[in-house]
Amino acid sequence: MSPENLKNKVEVNILRQFFNNLPFIAIGGLLLVIVFSIGISEELPSSYLVIWGALAIITSGFFLVFGYFFKKITDINDKLVRTWRIIILANFLLVGLSWGVAISYFNALLPAEYKSHLLLTIVIVMSVYFPVLMNYFKFYSALAFSIMVPGASTVLYSAGSGAIFWGFVLFGYLCLMLMFASWSTRKEYERIQLQFELFEQNQKVKEANDSKSRFLASASHDLRQPLQALGFYIVTLSDFLREPHKKSIFDKTLKAYQALENLLNQLLNVSKLNANLIEIVHSDFSMKELFNKLKNDYEMRAIDRGLSIDFTTQDLYAHSDIVSVERILRNLLENALRYTKEGFILARCFEENDHLVVQVSDTGIGIDQEHVNKIFDEFYQVKNPERDRNKGFGLGLYAVEKLANLLDTSIKVDSTLGKGSTFSIVLPIGKQPSENTTVTIERSVEDDVLVDRTVLLVDDDDVVLDSISQLFFSWGCQVLTASNYQEAVNIVTVEEIIPELLVVDYRLPQHKTGVDLIREIRELSETSIPSIILTGDTGEESLSHINSSGLSFIHKPANPERLKRKVKQFLSD
């Protein structure tokens, strides 16, 4: 934003604030006139007071009219700002003169004992207007001088030499009020200017963050396409490898593939969190059962690294989202394994102050206090300038804090450099589920359910389409393929083949999506064909669109075994 634009925005904002205060200014001015008129009504003809009151109503009415028309203006340039300031300044001069001239005129008509009352009235008027005009120095100056010059000077002159002291008092009071108004106006201008500058900087940060998210989503999608094909080819290839040395090369290839898949999955999880696509379902669950599950997954890994690991809890039950709690604990355990070279890892759960405290402690490298508040930032890592992937990608703790916020809790860190760290979360205490609670277990379906089943595969990437076709052929399916929206529709309308399953890429050519294609084919076939969306997108908008469609979807690179289980599930129903 240029300095000229910034100045214009600040002055417009100041004007808007002024017009927001106009009702108080107009009503306050009228009340002052009414009170003063009542005080001198017995000494002056009522016609004088009526004329003066009418003038006060007119000036107050001008303010309200100005405010009405100002709020109608949507685009205010420098010229309009200057015009409005002159109009307002002129009206304050009129308001001040109505008081100054009236006091000067009434001074000649009122008894001598009222002179002190008139001076006090001048002070009261200036004081009453000050709170609403203290941030508008020019407006307050116009009002103050137009009251003081005709009003105070006349009263003091008629009072003779005895009023010199009060003249100095009034002059000092005027200088003091103007000095405060000048200081307050300057500070208000600086405050609004800083406000706009801060807003502009926040916008730049937001735009940079949005650009980063778009880049990650785009890069993730572009990487997932060839990675998906690679994964399918690797799994298909494993059936043809028998020699040990070839199997060894295959295992290393698979390990490298899984490392890359892990990175992309972490990016995907972060995208889901940022897109608010994580569904939180609160239920009562056993912490002991969850710890046993984690122990089965991590005990051997810890032993292989020469570490001892223990999971300690009594028969405690939490009331929270078990999936999110498990993800938090897995991320914390992964961190503990990654940064602990010797010693132990301890996961424990205990009751404290009517809540459950869940902790993961380690004797790892610890965290310096200057880094503690930064470790939950996205992609932030301590002491990993070489970006060693074995130390993670800086997304685990970011996801932990996001998930903790979704669970209405927070993550607490207690760490000492060189000695280790303890991460804690607090969960509500739950009840033991009744014995009649049913647990749904995914049933096993034999591979022969896939044999000779007609599957339509749609993907605009030839390599991905070929790789997934090979995979489905190896499962015994009858495979139909299409590389775009129209080809897939033609299979149903022209060739009159109704597939038993649709596996469709989300992003198709000509701005079409897999969601659109599935709906079209279902309408044409008048059949609710089981469907799976495959997507490499991690953008918030795409994920929200897929999620709102209600269709089942798997992110690329899709794990072949997971895809196979999903296909079996659909074709066996």
C-alpha cells in the first residue's frame, strides 16, 4: 500500500469514527442548550431563547443529515475527504458561534451576578464536547475558538479589571484542552495507521500461507500420480520375484517407496486438518486397550533400537475421540523413538483432578526452552538443518496440536535439554462401556469374490491407468478402462456395459471431476453402482468437495492391500 493510499484510508477511518459519534454530539449539544435556557429563562424574554434553541436544532440537524449522506458513500477519495472535513469544520464554527454570540448577547441583558455563570457555562460546554472531539483537533479548535472569542472576551471585558485573573485561567484552560486534543489526535492517527499496516502485513502472511498450501496441494497431487503407478507396479512385480538377491533389491525398493508415501501421507493429514475434514466422534473407550494396541506396534521397534518401552495405566476409561487420541499418541511415540538414542520411553495414563492425564516421556535429546513454543509450528524442526528424513518432516507435532484443539484440550510440554521430554494431554473421564456394546469387526472376504467381476477404471494418467489395470487383472477382474469423462460414459451408453464397480480418479480433463462422472453413470444406468474415488489432491477445496459427496475415497498413493479390502467389501455386499 502506497503512503498516499494509507493516509487516505486512515483519514476515511477517522471520519467514519466521527460520524459514528454524531448522535452523541447532536443530542449532547441540544441538552446543553436546554439546561442553559432553563437556568436563565426567568431573566430573559422567551422569544430570545426560542430563537437560540431553533439555531441549536438546526446545527444538530445538519450533523445528522451529514451523517446520513456520508454513510451512503461507498468510495471516498482524497478530494471527498477534504470536502467533508471542510463541511464539518464549518458546522462546528456555526455551533461555536451560536454559543459565543448568544453568551455575548445575553451578557448585556443579564444581571452582573450572572457573569460568573456565563464563564462557567463556557468551561462546561468546552468540557462536554472534549471527550467526543478529543481525537479531532481541528474540529475541537474551531468549536473552542468560536466560543471563546466572542463569548469569553465580551464577558471579561464587561467585568472590568477584576476579571484579568479569570481571563488568564480561561486562556490556560483553552491551551491545556487544545494541547491534549492535539496529542490525542496524533496518537489516534498513529493507532489507526498501525492498525492498517498490521492488517496489510497479516494479509501478506495469509496470502503467503495460502500460496504455500496451494503449492503443497499441487506438488502433492503431481507426485502422487507417478507414485501411485509405482506402488501398483511394485506389488504386481513381487509375485514374479523368487531369487533371494532379486527379493533383496525389491525389499529396498519397497522401503524407499514407503518412505516417500509416508511423507505424502503426512502432507495429506495436515491438509485434512486445515480443511476441517477430521470428524470428531466422542465415545467412552478403555485406555488400557488402547495402550495394549500401541504396545504391540511399538515394543519390538523400541527393543530393536536398544530402548526399553513401557505402557502404564489402570483400568481407566476416557470420553473422547479414540481415533484422534490414538493419532496423537502415535505421533508422540514416533517422536520419542526418533530422538531417543538410549534409555527408555514411558507412556502412562493416570487420574488427576477429575480428569485423565495421558503422558509420553522419553530420555531423549530434550528441547531447549527457546524452541519449546516453536515445535508445534508447521515444518519446524530442532537441529535438523540437513533435513534428514529419519528425523521426520516437522509435521507430527503440528498435527498433534491441531488434533488436541479439535478435542478441546491442549498439549503441554516439559522438557530439559539433554535429559528428555514429557508431552501431556488432559482428557475427560469416561464410563466403562456396557458388555452389550457391539464391536464391528471387518469381515474377511475370499479373493474369489473378485474373479470375473466387471470393474471400470478411469484415470487420465496413462501410466497410473495401466498400473492399476495390471493390479486388477492380477486379482482376476474383468477390467474396462477410460482415460476421460466421455470415454467412460460411452462404455455405459454406447457399448451398453454396466460395470459392477467404478474406480475413478477425482481430477479429470476438461474441468470434470470423478464425483461428476459417478453421478452421471449412476443416473444413466439407473443403478447405484459401488464407487471409489482415487485422488492425489490435498487441497482444502477438493477434499471438502469429495467429503461432501458422500462417496468412498482413497488417497493416492493408495495402498494396494487397503484398496483390495475396499473392493472386496463393495463387491461382496
